[in-house]
Amino acid sequence: MKRRGILNREISRIIASMGHGQYLLVCDAGFPIPEEADCVDLSLRKGIPDLPTVLSTINEEFISEKVMFAPETKSNN
């Protein structure tokens, strides 16, 4: 059992299996997810966990080549 870092088994698996040129998408509940995509639902209730918590936790273990945000992120989050 892991003591620290990302404890969610599916998120750990996805991050560990990623390679160059692949995408990791963090989105809200209304985003359309293709059926062939790995999807991990973290929701407990509205706003929990919040976006800053999710992103900062992922950032501790994930090395990104590029980060992109939707234009409306700045005004809505």
C-alpha cells in the first residue's frame, strides 16, 4: 500500500503508463468523454474535490510537456 502521493489506483496507473505526446485531461462533470478513453471519476459532491487540489496533487507525480487551459478557466475558476 502506498503511504503518500496519489493513492487512487486508477490515476496512478494512468500516470505511470503515459508517454510522450499523450494527453491527460482534467475536466468537470459536464465534459463529454469518448467511450474509448480511460475515465476516472473523482467526484464526491459538487465542488469536491476542487480543481486546484486535483491539479496540485497530480503535479506532484506527473511531468508535463505542456499545459493547456480552456479560455474560460481564468474567469470561472
